[in-house]
Amino acid sequence: NNLKDLFSIFRVVKMFLMCLWCCVCRRVEHDYFRYHPMPEITDWMWLMVEDHPDLVTVVDYGRTHENRTISLLKIGLDTGLKKKAVWMDCGIHAREWIAPAFCQYFVRQILQTSKTDPKMELMMKNLDFYVTPVFNVDGYVYSWKDNTTRLWRKSRSASPPGCDCQGTDLNRNFDSNWAVGVSSNCCSSRYCGTGPMSEPETQFLTYFMGSWKDDFLCFLTIHSFGQMLLFPYGHPNFTASNYAELMEVALAAAEAIQEVHGMIYKVGIASDVIYPFSGSSQDWAHMLGIPLTFTFELRDNGTFGFELPEDQIQPSCEEAYSGVLHIITYAHDKAFSAAAAVWTVLLAAATTAVSLM
Ligand SMILES: *[C@@H]1O[C@H](CO)[C@@H](O)[C@H](O)[C@H]1NC(C)=O
Ligand SMILES: *[C@@H]1O[C@H](CO)[C@@H](O)[C@H](O)[C@H]1NC(C)=O
Ligand SMILES: *[C@@H]1O[C@H](CO)[C@@H](O)[C@H](O)[C@H]1NC(C)=O
Ligand SMILES: *[C@@H]1O[C@H](CO)[C@@H](O)[C@H](O)[C@H]1NC(C)=O
Ligand SMILES: [Zn+2]
């Protein structure tokens, strides 16, 4: 009996030590400059919540074709007031591994700087950041399967009747000028699907955002490769009503990027810089009324393409962060300096009223 007691004490102590060990190393272990498979990214999301319970929550907003959860991190200070929002998604194309790496880096940076930089602290009060580290979860998981699937781009949806290939290009499936300049051949890597929003992933994003679209100041979608900063529209016959503003903001963001490591990003309308296409999330978001809508194509410029070596993750993220920060700061200041002016006027009026009494 004594021996049994001893054993159970031993087991408890061992479990305690194992837990301690797990906590400690999970905390120091997340390496932002390596590529991570999906389960590690999910763990990392919960780690962010654990580390910053006052700022971060996980929101599940959809399910993929293969019934995996699509989740985002909602980041911001709960002020009890109505806030504006910023959208960022990464990994809509499976093989663009630098994109999810960037989303993780972005989250780390805004959380760290919110403690040291008064501007970021202010933005955390006024804005909520909605960051989806991997949007096309099925495709991303598939791209990690083995070296024959590494360059998979699409979702993993079932093949349509009469065709043998799986997967839809989710960035051609949104309901925006649908099916112009895209492929209706299901074997193409740019296959647009059987109809606008035919895919569960696109449907869930559309429903999630549609319900409170007016709160979003900006929509950023992160891809690779090519070093480009694109804005609407992909369809050559449409021009964004705020074209001049989009161009100005993008040019300044590209300049901010270049200042970090000297990398040149090409700036312009998607249909000019790449090729005409429709059904992209960027065009859809702009048509929905979100004014500042951009697509980032991160490094590189063709040498390694989608298989960007891990030693380039850090510089890629550093420079892209600088461009993203420019856009977000612009969006924030535009929305809140006007509001601040109104407050000043109200305060002055209140002071006058009090002094008259
Ligand atoms: C999808 O997963 C959820 C949660 O694990 C489960 O409740 C649901 O039944 C699944 N749906 C299908 C169609 O398998
Ligand atoms: C894929 O992996 C197999 C076995 O690990 C290897 O023999 C093959 O050369 C690899 N193919 C490519 C294209 O890297
Ligand atoms: C754009 O407009 C031109 C002229 O109206 C038309 O001929 C062309 O088909 C349109 N392009 C697309 C992609 O719809
Ligand atoms: C990308 O590389 C090509 C070929 O080397 C070069 O002509 C082009 O200017 C580069 N683009 C950027 C944005 O660096
Ligand atoms: Zn892409």
C-alpha cells in the first residue's frame, strides 16, 4: 500500500513537472522565422490568447470543404465603445507559405509595440484587428503533405461533374464581376468554381463580413510572390472611385517597404500589374464598400518563387510590416482625426456652457 501511495505521488509530481516543462518551452519555442504546419499555427493562436487575454480572442467563423475550422484572431482593447476594424487574411493560396508566416509576425509585432508605442496603443483602442493566419486551411494542410503537393494553390473541393480534378481557386470565387478572365477548366490552378461563392470558404467570409461591413476601414490580403502592392480592380472595365487615394497610399507603402531592406515593390491596379481577372476577395471587399483594399504579393521576385527559403522570412516580414503599418496608420488617422476634431468642438461647447451657468 505504501508503495502504491509512493507511486501515485510520483505520478502526480511527474505530471506536474511535465506540465511545467510544456508551458515553459511552448512559450519560448514559437519560431517566427520558420514555416509551421497547420497544427502548430493553431497552437500558436491559443498561445497568443494565453499571453494577451486582455487583447486577443479566437473567433471561429467558418468550416472548409473538408470540415476544418477557419479561425481568426481578434486583437484590440475592449473599450466598451463601438470600434472600427481592420481585416487581414493570409494563405488563401496554399503554396504561398510566406503569407501565413507574415500574419504570425504581424500579430506579434502589433502586440509587442502596443506596450511600447503610444500610437499602436491608441490604434488598439480605436481599432480591432481581424487576422486570419490561414484562410485556405485544407489547401495549406495539403501543401504540407509531401513534396509532390507542395505547390498546391487551390482549395480541396470535390471535382465538379464530368471533370477529374479537385480544388477551386478561392481568389477567383468571390462574387465580383464573376468569371471574367478566369478559367472554367477544373484542372486549371485558377479554376473559378461552379458559380460565384460556390465554395464554403468564400461563403463563410462573405457572411462574416457582410453583417458589419461598415465597420471595416481596410482589407488586406497577403499573397506571394512577385513583390507587388495591388488594388482594385482586377477587371479592366472598372475603376475604383477612390483610385487616386489608393495609388497614393500604395506608393507611400512601397516606399516604406523599400526603406527597410531596399526591396522594390511594384504598385498598381491588379489588372495592369498582373493580368485581368475577377472573383478576387480584394475586388469583392471594395465593391462591398471597404475603401482601402490591397493585395500584397510578398517576396521574392522569381528566384525561389513560392519556395522562399526560411532565411528570407525575417527580412520579408520586416519590410512588409512597414508597408502594412503605413496603410493601417493612414486608415486610422483618416477615421479618427475627424472624430477627434468633433470631440474637441463638443468639449469646447460644453466648457462654454458650463462657464455661462
Ligand atoms: C464537422 O465537424 C464538426 C465538429 O467537429 C461536427 O460536429 C460536424 O458533424 C462535422 N460535419 C460534417 C459534415 O462532418
Ligand atoms: C520527393 O521525395 C522523394 C522521397 O523523399 C525523393 O526521392 C524525390 O526526389 C523528391 N522529389 C522532389 C521533386 O523533390
Ligand atoms: C470591357 O468593355 C469593352 C467595351 O465596352 C468590351 O468590349 C469588353 O468586352 C469588356 N471587357 C470585359 C472583360 O468585360
Ligand atoms: C524583378 O526581376 C526582374 C528581372 O531580374 C527585374 O527586371 C525587375 O525589375 C525586378 N522587379 C522588381 C520589382 O524588383
Ligand atoms: Zn496568391
